[in-house]
Amino acid sequence: MANLLDYLFWRGDLPLAAVPYNEIDGAILARLSYFPFDVIGLTEDRVLPIQEAVQAFLAVPDMEERVLLREDFDLIRALAESPRFRSLPLSRYRNIFDAENETQFCAVTVRLADELTYVSYRGTDNTLVGWKENFNMGFASPVPAQRLAVAYFQELAEKTPGSFLLGGHSKGGNLAVYAAAFCGDAAQARVRAVYNFDGPGFDAKLMNAPGYDRICSRTHTLIPQSSVVGMLLEHEEEYTVVHSSQTGLMQHDIYSWDVDRERFLYLESVTGGSRFLDTTLKDWLAGLDYDQREAFVDALYSVLRDTNVRSLREMNKNRAASAQAMIKSLAGMDESTRKMLLRTLRSLMRCAGEELTVWAREGIESL
């Protein structure tokens, strides 16, 4: 099936002035924030057309090692050659990584037309800090990246005329929705649409905020048929299911989403497995108070941190050493922390078992 790269081959020669912006463009622009443009000196005060930024990026030695996914390399080269994208100016690139405060945030602005600007928020990268902040959303809100997302958009809205599109993939989708919901009335009124590509939702108490309620009708949430990440926490807005050529967790990879010309290939609903996981995780979280969630996440993170790697990529390259380090870390924990960690994991397994029993019973009754 076709994907984002095929779309660029089909439609990349058509400027936005000829064929208006669509959701596939939004997904491509959401991916732009994943590129580490700081290696070419793209700062908040510098503006570069996409083509010029890409050419500088391609000249960096070992740039293949600097991108998150192999397909990113193909995408960025295609963008530099595409009349639809190559002249669009990139600006306000902001990248913040703070291990001590468990913060991973990145955003970049793309000017689509004189009166239309796209804000692209980066999702979770492969760093352990990035994933820790993602897990923190289960017991704390706002997390630092959410506060930074609001501040970034508010500053942009004060200096930039016209309307805005906000978008992101994974955690970036959550940041886009959060920024649009909590940016204040004046900025929010200028948000034309928000695009959340398989990003997690929010804690239930945040969904009662007036700003969140007002932005729901302008939020477009897209998730693959076996979504895990996009079904986490709560969603008030409706979501659209798209077909992915991958299986399981790999469907989170936006390059696996099938494209039908100028839109994704839609399905009627998520799979039973996705609903099963969604219910299991929600039941598990409902059984934990915020202090218990925080203690579990902190304990799990400490085990991963003791591997002395900074990213999941490093951990994958050194599986045996990482596994040994995790076992040693567990053994070195004080007894109460180790018991809490194992007890919480057992409760997750119990929720899964109970949900599986319900599914089996309903399946038998339907025969």
C-alpha cells in the first residue's frame, strides 16, 4: 500500500496554492519536528526554507544516525525536491532536553501562506528521559513539555498574524491539543484546526476545562486500527481510524499508515485487541491513585536508568548488558520499593486476565 513517501511522489509537484492543505500534509509537517535541525544551527531567530535546511542537514556527517527512523532520511530528501514543500520557511526551532527535570520538548514553525502557519510539535524521541516524561502524564499534568507547548504557541501568536494549524505525532499530538486548549481565548480563536496523530489523551480532570471543551470540535485525532499509544488516557474528541500495514505496537509508525491520494485509508473502528488493551490499561490506572502511579513510574525509570544508556536505540544495541544491569538494579532496590514495583505489575496482569475473561465470555455468548 501507499504511504507518506508515495504521496510526495504523486502530489509533491503541486504547490499549496494550487491544491489546498490536507491531512497528509499535516502528517508530513508533524514529522518535521523530529529532525534535529540544531545540528545545522537552526535557532529560534533564524529562518530557512525547507530545501536549504535539508541541504545543510544532508551535509552533516553520519546524519543517518541522527534521525529516529530510517524512513525519515527518505522523507527529508523528498521534501527538498518537492515544489509543494521546499520553499516553505522553517522558523522558531526550539529544542529543550533536560534530564534532571525530565523534560523533552521540541517544536518548529512552518509558514504555509501569508495568513496560515503550522506549528509542529515533536513526539517522544528514543531517549529514556522522553519516555519518562510520557509516563509522567499518567499522574501529573501539566508535565514540563505541555507547559512549554503552551508558552511556545502563545509567543508565536503574539508575533504572527493570521490563523494557525497545530499538529504532532505521538506525544507531539498531545502537546498540540494541550497548547490549543490552554493558550488563552485570543490565541485559541485563531486556531483553525489541531491534528493529533496517534497521541495519548489526558487525565479526566483536564477534560472538564472550558478551553479543552472549546477546542474539541476543531481537533482531528487519527489512530491506527491497533492503536496503543493513541488510546492511552482519555479522549473527549472523536477519532478517525486509519489502516496501518504494520502489526501491534509497530502501527504507531506513521510511515506504515496507508494513504488514499489526499487522505489516509479509513476503517470503521479499531481492532478488538486495541479495545482490550485500552480497557485493561484504563482499569489498571483506575486502581492506582496518583501517588502509586508516580512511585511505579519512578521505580521503573530507575531500573532503566541504571543501564547507563541514554536512548532505547543504545539499549537495543546492548541488550545483554542492559538486561544484566536491570537485574542488578532490581536486586539492589530496597525491599519495599521492589515489592511495590512487582505488586503494581501483578495488578496489571490481573486486570488483563479479568478483561480477557470478559472478552471470552462475550465471545461464547455471541456464538
